[in-house]
Amino acid sequence: MPSKYPNEVRQRAVRLVWKIREEQPTEARYSITTVAQRLGIHPASLRVWINHAETAERIQDLERQTAELLWANEILKGASTFLVHQLSPRPSR
């Protein structure tokens, strides 16, 4: 079923809510209602879009963190291998 609202409208609405929350933290609880009224969108729809956007952002953050941790693990594996070879007793000839 096609969406009632184009993606541009959804993205703009989400950005506006985030902007209000950032610039006016005391009004954050009303941000969805305010933006929904301004753009003629049902607040429940906007709330779902916000949840999806926040989830996607969180997934991106977790993927970035995972990549950083995997990279750090590879460095630590290499360092531990190096240290094992450096610290192990050498056989006498």
C-alpha cells in the first residue's frame, strides 16, 4: 500500500522534531504535536516515523562501534602474538 506521505515530508517532519528538541528542550514533550499540527500530519504517524529514525540511527551507531571493536581486537591479537614471541624463551643451540 503506498504511503500517504512522501519520504521528503517524513524526513522533514523528523528533522523538525529533532531540531525543536535540540533548540528548546523544555518544549521537547510537545515537539511531535507541534510539528504534526504545522504539517497536517497525524501525531501517531509522526511518532512512528521518529521511532523508526531513532532506531535506524542507533543501528548505525552500533554498527560503527562494532567495526571499531573488531579493529581494536585485531590490533590486540597482533600485539599479543608479538609479545608471546618476544617473551617466550628461545631454545638454546
